[in-house]
Amino acid sequence: MSSIGTLYVEELAAMMRGRFAWLGAGVVLLAIGVVATVGTQDTWLDGYGIIAYGILPLAFIPLAAGVIASPRANRFVESLFTAPVERRDWLVAKVLVIFSIAAAYWLALLPMMLVYTTNVGFPFLLKKFLIWSAGNLVLSVAVGTLVGILFIGRSIAAPAATGMGVLLAHAGLIPLQELMVARADGASRTGHLTLASPAVLLKNALGFTLVARSIPTTTMMTWISLLVVAGGAFALAGWIFLRAQGVETWETSRAQRWAIAIALVVIVVFPVAFADTDYDQRAPRPNGAPAIRALFARTGASLAMAAPGREPPEHCCGTILNRESWPPFSTDEATRQDLLLLLPVDATQAIRDLRIDIAGEGGLQVTPDPRAVARAGEHLETRTYPRDLGPAAADGHHIVTGWVARVPVTLVPTRPWDIGGDRYPLSVNATYRISGDDRVRTFSARGAIDAQVSRGIYEMGVASLLLPILCFGAALQRWRHTR
Amino acid sequence: METYTVSEYAVETEGLTRRFGPFVAVDGISLNIPKGQLFGFLGLNGAGKTTTIRMLTTLLPPSGGTARLWGHDVVREPLAVRRLVGLVSDETSESQSTWTAREYLGYFARVRHLPGAAEVVERSLDDVGLEQHFRGKLIGTYSTGMKRRVEIARALMGNPKVLFLDEPTRGLDLPAKREMWNLLRRLAASEQVTTFLSSHDAQEIRTLCSRISVIARGRIVYDGATSELGADLDAFEERLVGLLLQPA
């Protein structure tokens, strides 16, 4: 085996001999798994996806910094570089080891991803996340390696803390950039500043957003900036390590010090100054979720949902009709509920000729009980609203005690676009007359129901436990063998 | 089979200098250490002993002068020099406290591409007398003396021609120290390696070494036979203090 190959194998094994290496890996994977499992109760891709694919790869900045700085901090290099080992070979092997750990992290996310794609397919955002996370890992290893090389000392506190600071900056600039772009300020000075984060650059280069609705029209300078950051960081780290440093000492000339300072400035400033900021192109839709624009903009609820024959929940009534009930409705399964129309008619007035039409959207099949719909006007209920929270009547006053039409419905949410947090809109249109007034009055309301893949939480839980259990097993085995 | 440049000396330095900014840590020292000798390098803390060893083992580039080991220049032929040396410093194995002795030595056996690495490891640990049942336990659980044995075993891997020992008995109690001295004597007798023993412990140097150099403020202030400094330890130490504290 070549020298680099031998060093790679030995350093990889050495990496996992750390006091908390397996235990730490298990804890990290377990934490990610918990987020993935909890994420099945909400929009998995937005919550878990951003954390696992976007933020956690940035943790390889302090990790790489620590891994590179540690052998000099703990003087292991004194043993190593008094053996016939080329410093270049060791650095290459060490970086390859960090890449291997990064690749292992990326692969460790696969079981959870497979559960997701098996249930809901492969949405656009997930495809982009897979590339984004891999790119973020490479960029983080590059930046972390440079940070680790820059610090020579008897403690890894300084490089690790610096790496953590860079991580926070890179992570914090992601929402800031989304905010700036959403406010059409992507090309402002602050907008440019956010491009100092390679994670933001890569997001722009790949042409997706998390929240904002615009992406840059051009990406060439963004890709060049990414090359400058990743290539520059690796090249500078290698050059410093081999040409400007001894085993444990800085050996720089004045010219070298200037060259290092200028190179560091270029790596940071180039993307800020030159990366693309023409946010003129509409961002692609992240997944197949139906557009529910204006659904949440409405104030005052006109709909409620309750279990068959039951009263609606006390904290009634939000736009998400089943928000108070747990678990949410299951996708591809029929759920029977009573849909309550909170009619803006005072209970002192009689209602006649009530006709109701209910329609689901985005794959939601709603089947109202035809007999109940036909005789809805005969089975009206009354409801007393607290503190002016009743629906507004035609003259503007809030109903205190009003009529409620109860319609048993069967809901079947189909074609889920996420494993959890699928919000299917439904619209209700009704017409009626009030006794003593022949005018036809209309009632129009929109709401949504929250649904999820019911078995998703169990499948995700199992998938997210596999690797942590292996890691804890390895930790236990090592503890038993070395105690 | 490795070949070595023919040279009369194991270690030769001429005007070897190391500066850290304006501070001159080692100031033009010249040494000629014959092969197979147990050589003592004595000085106060901060005198320049460790800096000299770090230059001779390629860990630190000299600011001036030359240094050769078995004829190989430490700057121009660092790999050739590293094949010849073993270094035991006072705390390196502490750094790998989460490794077992077998893992630690196995790492170096494989990195050095030594054939039969597992056997080499066991043999090396046999040589330094580390008991079997400790070899699979974490180095962090060892006593200071055991850690030092592991370091010596690591330094002896690949059969070095020059063994550098930087304060090898620092932190050891008297029995452990005497055990270490016996180990060093045994190694010097059996392995025929040149041993460069750096210490600030006058008794240790006088006990083990037939020839010494004394370094003070980065300069060699004495280079000669140990016996010439005094017939007994008291006289030796008195003369030594005079050398170490003499005005610059």
C-alpha cells in the first residue's frame, strides 16, 4: 500500500479511537434521527431537511479544524514526523479521512431519506438538498482545514472556536439572504455580504430557495466564486502547511505573511464582490404542494371540524380545521368528520333553502353525506360565541348565538407531497335565505386539513435508530475491549 | 536493505543556530558524537536542549549552521534522517491516551511499513518490559513510567541508529527512574544505538553517560568526559553549577 494509503487507513482507524468518537457519532445520529422522526408530524423537508442537509454539514468546519489542529496541539506530530513520513502525505491522508467522515454522514442520512421517498416520491427540493449537502460538506472541509492549519498551539480551543464562529456566520447568513431576497434586497450591500457564506453561494448556484421566491438568473460568477473558496482554501492550507510552517512552528518570511493575508482576504471578499445577485428568475416550486395562497390571510373563522356527533374543540376555529386533533388525518385513508359551517345568522332568525357545496383541493377527496346535505337546513344547531369571536353578520356586528350547519363528510387526502404537514385546502360554498327576506345569501369559506403519512413516524423511527444503535454498539465494544 | 553514508560520527553539528524572532535559543553549537555512545546533554530549563533535539530530529528547521546524522543533512534529507532516529520526549504518548499500547505501536509499525507489524509490536513491548495484560488497555490508564516505556518502544521501532531522549525520567519516582536507567543501559549495550540523552538532572547524566556537553543560554559551555567534571556527585554538581551560571 502506498504511503498515503497506509496513513489514510491508520488515521481513519485512529479517528474512531477518540474517547467519544463512536459515542459522539451515535448521539449526533440519534439527535438527527429524532428530528427526522418528529419531522414526520410536520413538513419533514422544511424542518429536518434544512437541519440535516443544510446546517449540520457546516459542523464540519469546526470538526475539520479540530482534526487538523489536534495532532499539533497534543504533540502527536513529534512522534509522527520523527518517523519517515512525508508531511504532504500525512496532510493528504488526513483530509481524505475528514472527507470519509463527511461521506459517512451523508450516507447516514440515506435510510431516513429512503423512508421519505418511498412514501412521497422525490421532490425537487430534496434533489437539490442532496447536492447542497454534499457541496456544503466539501466546502466546510476546505474552510475547516484552512482554519485548522492556521492555528499552531497547545490547544485546539482556538481553531475549534474559530471554526464554530465561521459555522455560525455561514449558517446565519442563509436566512438573512433569504430575507433580503424575499424583500427584493438581494443585490443590496447586505445582500452581497450574505454571499460570504459558501452555503448561500451553493444554494444560488443550484437554483433553489428555502423561502424566497426568486433565484439569480445567472450563476457563472457564483460557480467561479465557489471554486475560489474551495480551491483557494485547500491550496492555501496546503501551501501554508508545507511551505510556510514547520512541524509545530510558523516559518514564514515577510513576503509569505503578506501572501497569506492577501489570499485570505481574496477567499472571503471575492464571492461578496463578484457572485451573481440578479434575483430576477422565479424560483422553482419545492414540491407538489398545492398553492394555498390567501388561505391563511383570512381573518375570522367560518368553518370548524369535529369528530362525528361531537362538539367542536374549545379553541375553535383556525384555518387548519383539525389543528387541535391528534394524530392528524392519514393520507390515503378515509376519515369521517363533521364539518361545521358557522353561518353568520343570529339564532333568533330562521334559515331556509340551505344548499351546501364542499370541494377538496390538491388531492383531497371530500364526500359529504348526501342525506345530511339535502336536509342540512332541518338539522341546524346553535352555538354561542365568547367575546365577540362569532362570525360577522351582514350589518357588521359579531354574532353572539348563531346557527351552525353540521355536515358529515368523508375525507381522503391523496397524493401527499410530504410525509407530514400536508395541508389540503377545501372550500365550502353555501346559499340560504332568512325567513322574511327572499334575498339569496351566500356563504363562502376556505379552510384546510392537516394530514400525514400515518405509518411514516414508525418507519422513520426505525430507520433513524439503525445507525445510532450500531455506533453505540461499537462504543460499548471498544469500552469493553480496552477497560 | 538500507545503506547509510559513511561517517565517523553519529551526530555532527557546526554552528547550529535557532532564533525565534530576536531571541536566540541555540547559538552556534558544534557537536561531534561518535557512533554507539551514550551521550549526555545537560542544561537548565530553557537552555536550548529541546530546541537542539528538535532541530536534530527534523522537527524544527535551523536558522543557521548545519547538522548531519550519519552524514545526512537534517534540512536537505529529512526523510533519510527520520529513518535513522527515534525520539522520546516527555509527553508524546500522553497525547494518545485513548489508544492502547498495541494500537499506538501498531500505527507506527504500519506507517513505517515494517513487515509483520503485529509481531514487531509485541517484540517492542517485550523489549521495554510492558506486561501483557496492560497492552490492550488505554494508555491513559498507565502510570507515567509505563507511558515512558511505550514511548521508548515506539522510538525503537525500525531500529534507529540514534535515539534521542528528551527528559525521559521527568515526573518519575525514584524506583521508576532507576528502572528506566537500567532499561537505557540495557538498550545501549544490546542495540548499539547512539543515545542522545537530554536532561537537567545531573545525577542521571553522571550515572548514565561517559561523555557530556553542557549547554547554557544556547551555547555549549562544556564538552568532554563526564569524569573530568568531578570525582563524586557533589563535586560534579558544584562544577556544573559554576558552568551553568557563569556570566555570558
